[in-house]
Amino acid sequence: MRAKRRTVLKGFLQGGALLGAPPALLTSARTVQAAAGPIKIQQYKPLGSTDMRISDISFGASRLRHQPELVAHALDLGINYFDSAESYTGGTSEETLGKALRGKRDRVYLTSKGHFSAHTSAESMMQTLEGSLRRLQTDYIDVYFNHAVNDVERLKNEAFYTFTERAKQQGKIRYVGLSGHGGRLVECLEYAIARKAFDVMLVAYNFGQDPSFLQSFTRGFDFIAINQELPRVIKKAKAAGMGVVAMKTLRGARINDMAPYQRDGATFAQAAFRWVLSNPLVDALIISMKSQSQMDEFVAASGSSKVSQQDVEMLQRYVELNDSTYCRPLCDACEASCPEGVPIADGE
């Protein structure tokens, strides 16, 4: 057992080097939690070269319905960055944010997204944006994303750049971003960085996308994440001044599976968040928050810059339990085969 544990820790330290950052110092989970103090956001980080400083753990609104109390609780905890999209819960997500944040717009940063094809016109894009502005009850959006990009041809649509420039001039958006988590994500990010037209990227990033870290668990099994070039591209984007926000940080969010293995008040979700936040190249993460108690649990990991041995062992256990059933490519290729149209690649 001791030999195995040494192998795991060695893999973790190698993973830190792969990310282009000094390896996170190991500390006890109890020490990390004690250092965090009361349940409040402990750190606000600059988002790339923008003028925003956002909560390191922020509110993902992909599951938000008629729950304004969740938004209010997020504000009480110090969360100031709310991520939504026109497609989330059929527009209810944006409507709920708009109502809950009425009169508080100057305290928060709002994002939204539009899914635009390689042939969508600038006029149609503007209509999509204006729909989001109405639902959010605001006259501007801080970061507007080209949503779920997994095809470079979508980024080559010149209408998008005409649209974003016009929207900026009209004061409807402040910054431009792209989001993605598909199998061709790296190719899309490379194009976006070279284009120099994007301020922020929102990408799937978790402990399973560091090949050295994952190999320390799986050794001979072919369980390496598809986007193993992602750490290199994140470093490149950061050098270009882009903000980096992580999503899908829980690698499938099989949180209940981990309950028997949690101890000393430290949870799997907190371990996964600490792993992401220990990388200085990542500005923040967003996560769907479904209840106030879950939000308290998540925010307790705010301010983390170190990963404990207990965290590493928790992540190892998660891989052993779940990685054979986790959708690693996130390419949506199998989605058409589901008669109910379940968004298979949308797990946290």
C-alpha cells in the first residue's frame, strides 16, 4: 500500500510540472479547510487581461430553474460571477438570474453564450444576444461566449467577429469568449489564440486531463483523456492574456459514490476543486449548484492553492470507481443514438 501511495504522489508531482506550474505543496485536508476560515469566497482572481476580478469558485447556472434563493445565497457567500447561456433550462436560467439580481447588477459579472454555426449571420447572432439581455434584465453582458465550439469552421465564420465588434460598440457586451469541451477542443483553442479576438476561454478541465496524474493510477490501461494537449494550450492562452475558467471539474459528478470514502470533513468535490485551483494558470472554476448546502460545501474549497495527500487518494479512488463509465472524449458523437436526446457530454 505504501509503495502504491508513493506512485500516486509521484504522478501528481509530475502532473504539476506538465501544467507548467510549480507542483502544489502537500498539506493536510484539515489544514486547508481551517485556513479557509468561514464559508465565504476567500479569493478573487484577475480574469486574464480583463478588468474583472472574479470569485475563484463561481456559479454555473446550467441547471438553474425557478430558484432565486440559490442566487441570493451565492451572493451572501461572496460569489460574483454567474455563468449562463440562452439555451440553459430553456431560458429559465437567465430569467431567474435577471429577477434575482435586479438592483444588484453592479455587484456581479454576468456571462451568457450563443451557439452559432459556420453560417449563422451577424443579424441572427445579435437577435440571440438581445434575447439574453431581455431575460437577464440588463443592458450589457460582461463576457459573451461562442458556445460549445468543437469545429474550427464555426470560428472561421467572419460574421461572428462583425457581430462582436458591433455589440461592443453598442455597449451590449464587454468581452468575448469561447467555450468548449469536445474532442476537437485543442484545435479550436489554437485557432482562437492565433486569431487574437477572444478575451476568455471556458474549458473542460479536471484531474483526469493531466496524463501524468491519471497514468499514475491506471498504468497499463488506456484511460488517458482525449485532450491531453490541453495543459499546454492553457499555458499558451494564459501567455496571450486570455482568462481561463474551468468547467466539468468533477469528471462526471458521481459525488454520491464517494461518500463512504470521505473523512475529516473533506469531500471529493473539494478535492477536485483544490486540484484545479492549485494550477495558477486557471483563474477560476464554475460549477452547477443545486442547493444551498451543496453551495456551502463547494465554496469551502475557495482560496485553495494546495492539494493534500488525502485529496490525491480521494481522486485516485474516484478514478478506480468511475473512469470506465465516464465519457472522456466529450465529443457528443453518441448523442444521436439516445432516443430521449440526453446531453451525454454535459456531466459536471
